[in-house]
Amino acid sequence: MQNMMRITKNWMMTAAFLATASQALASDSGEAPNPFAGDLGNAVWTLVIFLIVVVLLGKFLWGPILNGLQSRETFITNALRDADEASKKAQAQLAEYNEKLDQARAEATAIVEEGRRDAEVTKRTIQDEARSEADKMIERAKREIGIARDSAVRELCDLGAKMATDAATKIVGRELSAGDHERLIRESIDEITARSASRN
């Protein structure tokens, strides 16, 4: 660019020198220089100098300036196009990011809901198992209590029958036979069992 300015400056100085020289030639004729005098030689030299300046400016200055302006316009157009493409790409990436974020939120919500449902099912299962185990323990305790009660009743009956037999032996004054003894025990057990059942 500095080269073009220097060349343009040199050509302008040359044009100014030629214009001065043509005026000097006109003043040699003894007349005062008049730009409107209609001197044909002066007009021809002016026209020649003007054309030389126009050609030189067109070749060395206007062409590079126009080329520079065109390259600048091309650069700006390309930059605007690239910026527009980058903006569209960024908007597409933002939309994709928002979509993925929405999907992640939906998945997280689904996972939380599933965890809540699983926790509720587990809670119910534990409660049911605990209730079932408690019912089993109660049933087992009832059976054990019943067995213990029946055993205690039998022992009590055996003891009562033995005491009754001993008392009856003393009262009667004779000893009962084994069959009498078993019959009395059986009757006593049946009677105590019947009384126990009627209380319950």
C-alpha cells in the first residue's frame, strides 16, 4: 500500500511538472497565461497530462484499491457467513443440550418415582413378613401354652387322682386294684378337662 502511495505521489509530481512546463512554454510567447484563453497547445497538453494521470492512477492506484476493497468485501461476507453458520450451529447445540437436559430430568424423575415405589413395596413386604412372623409366633406360643396347660392339667389330674386314691384307700381301708386306680385317674382327667374347656 505504501508502494502504491509512493508511485501515485511520483506520478502526480510528474503531472504537476508537465503542467508547469506547458505553462512555461505558453509564457515564452510573451503573453500572460490564461487558462480560458482557448490556446490549443495548452489544452492538448492538459488533456494528455490528464489522460496520463488517469491511466497511471487506474493502473497503479485504483486497481489495487478496488482489489483491496473487493477482498475486504469478500472477507466481510465470508466472516458474516461463518458467523451465521456458527450461530446456527450454536443454536442447534443449545437445542440439543436442552433436549438432553429435559431427558435427563425426566429420567431422574422416573428413577426417583421408581425408587419411591420400590421403597413402598419393600416397606409393605417387611410389614407383611413381620405380621406373618408375629402371627406364627403367637400361634406357636398358643400351642406351647396349650401343651403346657394340658401337661399341667394331666400332672394335676395325676396328682389329684393319686391323692384321691390314697385318701380313698385310707377311708375304705383297703388298697384299690390297678384297674380301679386307672379308671379313677381317667375319670378325674376327663372331669378336669371338661371343666377347663367350659371355662375357656
